[in-house]
Amino acid sequence: MAAIGTRVGRACGFLWFRGAPAYADGSVSSLRMGYGARNPAEFAQFQSVIQQYNASGERFRIDSHCQSACTMFLSIRNVCVSPGATLLFHAGGSKLRGISPVRTQQMLSTYNAALQQYVTAHHFMDTFDFHPISGSEIIKRFGYPACR
């Protein structure tokens, strides 16, 4: 995979960007960002990746396990979802500080209306319990594009 930018750093077990353009045709697995954010700084890195891919217009693939803050990648304008991916939803916040209505709303606001309604109606965003939805269902039920 060719990089559009350089200077990628490693932090807390996943790759992150610091002021660098996004990778062309990136993915959850290539960035190793499928396991969410453990603190506000890591949460900000997810938001940075979203901004970078939206600015570049490059494709971004949700192609594997994607939990917590990773699900915000659904807001990338040129996102696609692999049918074999698994997305796991839960409330924002931390077990140390409790559920954060602000973080939960930030995550919810990155989903399309159908997915927002579904995860809200089924109380997926009310607890820290993980609620999985398959990539196939994200594509068929909620209208996200499939990766080709």
C-alpha cells in the first residue's frame, strides 16, 4: 500500500497519524485501529483519521474486527464495509469514569440515520456491553457500501 503521506507513529498497539495525510485505500486492519480508543487522546486519533480520509477522498475499508471508536469510520465519505467484518457498538466513555453522554453522542452522530435509530432503539449505546453487527448486515440493512 503506497503512502500519500509519511510520518506514521505507533502508539498503544495501533498505528496513528500525526499531521500526515491519509494512506491511499486504507483499512481498519492496515491501520490496526479495530479495537477502539482507551483514552481521549486515542479517541482524537480516530477523529483525525476520519478528517484525513474525508479530505483526501481516498477509499477506507472496514475489513475486520471494528469495535467502539472504530465504528466512527462509517462516517468516512468513501467508506466501504467488507461483508465478513464485524462491528461492535456500545456506549462511549470509560469503565473508570463511566458512560459519557458526550462521547456516546459523538459516536452516534457518525452513523447514518437508519443505524442511529437501530442502535438507539435496541439500547446498544446505553451500556459498555458490546453489541455486534456483521458487515453483511451493515451493508444490507443500513445501506453502507460493500467493498469490492
